[in-house]
Amino acid sequence: MRFKKQKRHRKTVRFFSVCFEFRQPFKVLCDGTFVHHLLHNDLIPADKALSDCLSAPVKLFTTSCVLAELKTLGASQSASFQAARKLAIARCDHEKRVSADACIAEVIGENNSEHFFVATQDADLRKKLQKVPKVPLIFGLRNALFLEPPSKFQREFAQSSEEKRLHMTDKEYKALEKRTTSILANADAEDSSDEEGLGYHSPGLLPHNTRNYAGKERDIKDRVRFKRKKAKEAKGDDGNAQSKRKRKRSRRGKRLDGTDGV
């Protein structure tokens, strides 16, 4: 059972990493309800518990509005307040304190540009953030932490974003069409200039005799010519050049020894 949960979590983390470019260490934005759940169920240290949940290093954040809300709850949430103070503060730009859920929703915005994982026990807040494309959600159940799978809206948004990325815009299409037309026009101009330089429009229109003559002339030019070597001349005693000639032996005038007297 634990192996299946880890497999689902890895699949969800991979979805947000590939589709929405989440990078390690993952940033987790915690509200007061989640901090209280961690302390109540002894899921400490919190960074290790969340790191085990996501199978990756994490950095924990909260907001000044969340701290202010925990402080107003008094002694019942003093431990949660002290624990939340140790987290990094995400900028919310609220001059006056607002509720924790409203503050977190505003920090996330429409696109979650900071790539936060949101950890909360508030079911209404999780339901609201499921309609934001790039927000992975974490919640606790007793002594276990769970990463929600992507909602239907988030999956559809990722698919439509991928389709838009693969398709060219009208501006890109017009630029490509213009470039293609220019390349084809230049190619046609080069072909026509080559044909004019040859003096005829097509090899098929060349007369038959002309083709034969051109072929023969080309064969003659390409034929290899060899130079005949002359025999070397030897100088005699008188200084005159004498040609060395190879004597030919004839069997016709040859006589056998002892046949003259017969």
C-alpha cells in the first residue's frame, strides 16, 4: 500500500515538473492548519516529512498573514505559531492583515508564478485551488501526508498548453510562408539562367545529329593520348650516333654443322 502511494506521488510530481516546470528544491507554502496538523501528529521535523512525501528536497514557506492569524488564536495555537515562525516568509504585500486562505490564494494568483506546492488542511481552499492550473496540493491524514493528483481542469489545461506550443501562430506561419516563397523564386531564377547559358531550353529539344556530334567531340577530347617512346641512340668510337636495332634471327638461313660437304 505504501509503495502504491509513493508511486502515485512520483507520478504527480513528474506531471507538474514536466508540464509546468517545477524544479527542486520544491517550495511548499504552508498555512496554520497544516502546521498544527504536523505538530499534533508528531510529523517532525516538517521538512523531512514533506521531503519524504515528494521524494525530493523541499523548502518551507508561510506568509505574514498566516502568522498573524495564528497569533490571534492565543495559547491554543502558541506551539503552531512558534513552529510557523521558523519557516521562510513568502511576500504577500498586505498592509492590513487578511485571512490566511485569502492571503494564500492571492500569493498563488492565477498562474502560481513562484511554483509553490500548497499544504493545507482547509478543504474549501484546496477545492478553490484545484481550479488554478499550476498548483499541486498537499494535505495530511492522521500520521501520513498525501499529494493530491492533478485535477481534471489541470490536466486539460496542460494538454491545451502543449497543443498550443506545438502549433505555429499566424505570425510565425506568415513568416515561414514568405521565406519559402523567396527560396523557391531564387531557385527558379537560377534554373532559368542556367538554361539560357546552355543555348537551349531542354536536353530533349536538342536535334539528334547535334547530340551525336557533341558526344563524339567529347569522346575525342577525353581520349587519352600516349607518346611513342623513341629508341635511345648510342655513340660509337667515331662520335657518330648509332641506332641500336634488334637483330632478328631467321631460321631460314640456318644450317646444321657438317652439312656443307654432303
